[in-house]
Amino acid sequence: MSHPTTRILAMLELLQAGHRIGGAELARRLDVDERTVRRYAARLEELGIPVVAERGRYGGYGILPGYKLPPLMLSDDEATAVVLGLLAGRRAGLPGEATESALAKVQRVLPAALRERVQALQETLGFTGAAREGVSPATAALLSLAAAARARRRTRIRYRSWKGADSERDLDPYGLVFHSGRWYVTGHDHGSGEVRTFRVDRVLAVEQRAETYEIPDDLDPVRHVTASLASVPYAHEVEVLLETTLAEARRRIPASTATLTEAPGGVLMSTRAERLDGMAQMLAGLGWPFVVRRPDALREAVRTLARTLRDQADRS
């Protein structure tokens, strides 16, 4: 994005989102300094676009409410990027109905030649990963929680548990996480006094409160959600010492499946498993030497797998 005109148009695209964007954030996205951002804003005003600049902590740049911009035109590369994003999102488990309707609308407004090329891509594109079945939360709840998290505003949510019981909770939302086809919100639950994770599709209502809060510096919503899901009770508690490095273990083992900590001799993997034969297969597939700490039944599951593999190897 080297040409000034290209940057000015890019700034216009950012402002079309309809909310304030700080000067520093605009400068970062456009790869310029804040003085140049002010110059671009003045240039847009000269072109008849009412750019509003407000100072202060919550200030920034925006477009005067009520002003209607011409329809957004996409280049070939931009249209292809949008369609690819929608296709990948559908495969990952994002809400199907909304994704399909958005995909249809984008394709309907494309020029005929580009539409044919994009449809060819859609019909011939393959994915190596299995498709996920997503669970769609209420859009109002999802957007309300996102707005509250950005503004650091406490919320009162009405939540339905997996048993079907409804409750009201005061929640300081720290962030939203999309994982394995589901949306989650993590934050400080004032009822329990702990950082908790909730499924957004079970949030029935969201009310934004006046109280504000700060997010702890060491709190990573993604890491917290995946760790929470990894601790969901299963039939067997498993601890195995893997003879490898922590970096390599984290590269091969998702945080959603196990907790990994450095230990003398390697990495301690702590997790829960419904079936020990499946855990034995996972350990064999990793290819690292390992020591089973618990349960003892996992040792027998590994021995059974070894006998099965030996029998398969002896077949002729």
C-alpha cells in the first residue's frame, strides 16, 4: 500500500464500519504516522465525505451518522478473499444459514466473469480437515457480549445450563472464543467469584450495566477457554511423562485436549480420557518415549495395542 490515494481509500473503507477508530490504530493499519492520518482525513473532507474527529480517551475518527456512502466495490482479489473466508468459515462450523446467505449475496453482485471464476473455485475447492457442525448463538447475545467486552462494561446475563435450568449472572466478559464449532465467552463471574467459561448459544439475554472493570494482564481468553474444556470430567484421569520439549509438545498436542507442564525428564501431560485404548493410540502416534504415571490401566491398554500391532505385522 505505497500510493497515498490507495491509503486514503483504505482509510475510507475502515471508517465505513460505522464506529470510531483511534488515530494511533488507523496509523498502525495504514502504516503511516498520526500526522498523515490527519492529512488523509482532511483530504476525505475535501472530497465531500464528512469525517468527524473527536479528541480524548474514547475519541477517534468516524463518518457523520446518517451519511450514506456509495456501494462498496470489491476488486477481484478482495472478492475472492471474501468468498474464501466464508467457505472456510462454513467448514469450520460458523452459522450455516447466515454464511450461505452472505455467500449468495456476494456472488450475486459480482461481475459475471468474476462470478463464474469464483463459482468454479467453490465447486472445485477441497479441504483436508473434516467439516464441523456449528452451533449458532443468538446474534444479539453475541454482539452484545462483544460490545461489552470492548467497552469493559459489566453485563447481566440470563443463562440456561445443560440441564435446562435458567439463572441470572453478573459477568465481566473478557473475550469471545470460537472453538470446535461453538462460541464461548470467558470472564469474571461475580456469583462464583471465579473466571468462568459459558457457551454463548445458552445465553438467553444480555443486559449491559454501568459498572466497568479491567482485564488481568495475564489473562488469555483463548488459553483459558481451551484449558477449561480440557478439564471437562471423563472416566479416566491421565498423567503421562513425555520425553520431549515443551515447545514440541505444544506444537503437536492441542491445548484443548491436555495440560502440558515442564517436568524433570520431559513434559508432564495431564488430561482426561473416556477410552484408554484411544489414549494408547494417541501416545503411540506421537512417537516419543513416555512413562505412564496413571492410571495403571493405561499401561495394559498400551500393551494390548502393542500386541495388536505385532499381530498385524506378522500377517502374510
